[in-house]
Amino acid sequence: NRLPPYVLAEITNLRHAARRAGEDIIDLGMGNPDLPTPPHVVEKISEAARNPRNHRYSASRGVPNLRSAACEWYKRRHDVDLDPETEAIAVIGAKEGLSHFVLVTVGAGDVVLAPDPTYPIHQYSVIISGGDLRHVPLTQDSDFIENLELAIQRTWPKPKALILSFPHNPTTRVVDRAFFERIVEFAHEHQLTVIHDFAYAEICFDGYTPPSILEVPGGRDVAIEFVSLSKSHSMAGWRVGFAAGNQAMVHALTRIKSYLDYGIPQPIQIGAIVALRGPQDCVTENADEYKQRRDALIDGLAQEGPGIWKIEKPLATMFVWAPIPEPFRSLGSLEFSKRLLREAKVAVAPGIGFGESGEGYVRFALVENRHRIRQAVRGIRRFLRTSVV
């Protein structure tokens, strides 16, 4: 009863109805990657699936080679040395791992801080666990850490944990290492656990490289970080990722997963090992494709003329977070999204679906090819030019 209706589902239902009616809807709503899994990874999964030895239960914390490959990724990308036995665990995607970590560490009456807006499971994992969620505004015109300090002063009982995700979904906000240094200092000062969703660790552009909280001295004392192969290696449907960080936190997740699941199917784990240890050209190519889609959308909407919509270019993620054009702002993000669907034939996610501070924005997911995105631009510009509030 404490879980509200999933606002994003309303747009999904409208999209399905329009498509059943024969309308051509360009779906930029759900962040469901359309890029294919690299062929060498698919081949390895297929080969492993034919081996009867991989048809049995696997290990809930991941086979040793997958945990080792995860630690090698951290060393290669962030120069962080981790013990695969005690500081890394495989997860069935970052969403599963994060929500079950919250479930095992947060109980009735425990206060958890989370940004607003943010990806829904970051907030609702706390509700599911019976905890007390407190929102911290993540907006363009305020300092997030100052907002955290204010939240601490106003919160009783003292918060137990802080959930973060940078590069951020939906706002596409990025941070530097100095930000995480401040977060680690803040966590030590207030005895907080930091839960960091690092799903967009490798989808970055224009020279920006996202830092890991585990790079920061003292980070491993306070943090657990979740990494997904869904976007970097286009393995969304295979459901595979890993978590790393503080030994006690990894152990807590290991304990609950040992009761809840028998692990990711072993052929998929073997495929993930190949993905992490094999050639990484596919990661670079995926990021470049998302960048070109970003440019097609934003440059197209910003061209001079009727129906112009200027949006800041993100440095990471597979999303574009766009303030609703002023003439349409009074509609609110849900009604504006419905109008885009009906009149421009483009599905987007309303900002209100990510929290109250998301009102006034919509999120574009870059999950259609560039030709379709240019088609979406034409439809949106025509809508902005001809429609009235």
C-alpha cells in the first residue's frame, strides 16, 4: 500500500494502445537498450549453454572467475585493488543487487537519504524494506552536499544510509572525484553507509570519465558500489552485474542472496567473464553511438526556426533530461508527455515519475537509431510549432 502506482507505466500503457491502433510511435520512454550484445559474448553464452555441467545450480555470489574479472575491471578502470573473495559479488543486474542490499540492511524505523529526483528503485527499495525515506533535492540551482547537510540537521533519528548514483538517472548529472571525497568525509562524519549505483560507469562522452567512490581514500570503509553490464556491454536482458566495496556490506548482500537465489545462470556468468576480459571495443562503440544519438536529438531540436527546444548536452548516460518548453510548462510533465505521445507520436518519460523535483522535466531515452531520432525531432518540432496549451 505504500508503493504508489508506477507513473511511468501510464505512458507505457498509452504507447501500447497507440501501437495496437496502428500508430507509429517512436519510443524514447523506457531506458531499454536496443544495441545488440557483442557477438563473441553471445557465442560464448551459447557454447556454455550446450554444456550440461552449466545446467546445474550456480553460486549465488557468482563463480570465482566472474568475481575476479570484476576486480580486474576495477583495477583497469579505477586503479582500485579488491579481493574477489571478500570485496566483490555478482548480482542479477544492479537493480536486484541494490534492492536486496537495502532489504537486508534497512529495517523499520531506519532513515535513508536519497536524491529527488532519482531512479525509482533507489527510493522505493527503502519503502519495500520498511525504512523511512527522506528526499534530498538534486536540482540545477542548489548544491547537493549542502542539501545533504540540511537534511541531516532536520532528520531524526539519525540517517543510516545514503543512496547515490552518478552519472545520474534521470538528470544525467555528473560529478568529479572531489565530489566523492566530500561524500566519503560526510559519511565518516555522520556514520552513514553509502550505496552507489554505478550503472553508467562507461557510457560517457566528450572526454569525461566517471569516478568510482572506491577510488577515494576511505571510500571502502563506508561504501558499496553496484556496476551493471546492461549498458556498457548491451547485456540488459541477460541480467548481470557486480557489486564491490566494504567487506561487511558485501558479506551482508552475500548472506541474503544465499537465501533468495541460486545465482545468475552459469552460461550468462561465463559470457560476462568474456565480456569483461575480452576486447573492449564494443564499450567504446556503444558510448559513441549514444553520443551520436544525443547529438541528433539535441542539435535537431535546437536548430533555429519554429518549434525550437534548447537542451543542455549530457556528458554521460543514455538519457537526455529536458526542461519542458516554457509555453507548455503549465501542463505538468505527465500531461505534456501524453500530448507528445498523441500529437508528436513520441514516447518520453515524465519527470514526475522520478520524484517531485522531477516535475517540469521529461526524460528522453536514446534507445532508437539515429534515423528514428531524427524522425522524432521532426514530430516534436511540428508539435511545438502548431499545438496550443
